[in-house]
Amino acid sequence: MKPDAEDWIHATGLVIAGHGLLLKGPSGSGKSTLARRLLEMARARGYPSALIGDDRIKIMRYGPTLLAEGH
């Protein structure tokens, strides 16, 4: 199924306990460090978590649903 829309953005993406997060900001602003700390904190509390991608994230829209994919 082809998405209704898609776009690449400069961001770090992660998922924690089924919720997607996008950290946007200029290069060198600490997105990767923040993502790593959030993942460590989530795992320490027993929440399932994963990194989607760092630096470039593809966002796809399927009707009301958004999906994120790493580079």
C-alpha cells in the first residue's frame, strides 16, 4: 500500500511504550544524547523502547496514521 504522503525530516526518532517520539533541532543540539538518555530511563523503568533512527527520519501518512522509518 502506497502512503498518502511521505517526507524525510532531520530528526531522531524513538518509540517508548508504544508511543513515537521525534526530537527535532539543529545539528549538534543534543538530539542523540537526549534520545539515548530517554531510552535508558524507559528501559530502567521496564518500558519497551527502541531507536527508530538518528539524523534522518522518513515520515509516512496513511490516512490518519503516521509511521516513521529510519534512514
